Amino acid sequence: MDVTEVQKEFISEYFALAFISISLDWIRRGMLEEPDEIVRQIEILVKGDFRKALLNFEESNRSGGKT
């Protein structure tokens, strides 16, 4: 796959920060939802998105948008 290390790191950081933000918001709201429910919702959101993000960067790189 034609994706740079910088792009891989960006994708990883994006998803990590999203997870951290959701976790902190859950704590701020008093942890009312069950942790398993939060995990289930996150799983639904990110299912396949890592691969899609890599493919999107690869497509961008092929059309001259490499970062």
C-alpha cells in the first residue's frame, strides 16, 4: 500500500484522539452508560474505517497529493 509513515501516524493519532475524547466525555458526564455499550458504539463507528483511511490516502498519493 502506497501510504507514508507520516500518513499512517496521522490516521493512528486521529483515531486515538477520538477514542480519548469519547472516554473523557463519558467520564465528564458521570459514566452513566455501561462501558460495554461505549465500546460497542465505538466498534460500530470504526469498523473498516482504518482500512478506508489508508485507501483514501493511497488514492490521494496516486493523484499527486502525497504528504
